[in-house]
Amino acid sequence: MLGRHKDVVYRTLATKKRAVALQHLSSELETSMPAVLETVRQLESEGLAEVFYGQNKARVMVRAKTLEDYV
């Protein structure tokens, strides 16, 4: 089940083609922020996502890494 959830989160991030706030992603997926953050951290450890602070440090931003990032 967790692998399937990771696929959904990654596809959602990849279709956005830009960074989104973790809070926005959580509400879009209708999933709690801790669960989404845990999944995003797993994607980050696999090299598929990037987690960073936004302009003001109150926002945690998430972005999918795509093939263009590696070429």
C-alpha cells in the first residue's frame, strides 16, 4: 500500500512541474501532513523529490525531480 501511495504523491508532484507547499499538497491529496511528509522524505531518499524551505521559513516546499534535472 505504501508503494502505491508513493506513486500517487510522485505523479501529483511531477505533473505540477514546480515546487508546491507541503500544506497545499496535503490538502489536495486529502491526507494528513505528517503522512505526506513521510512519503515525500522516502521519495527524497530515493532521489525522486526535493524538500526545502520557501521564501519565508514557515513554508516547507516540495518538488519532484524529473529527467530534465539529471540531463
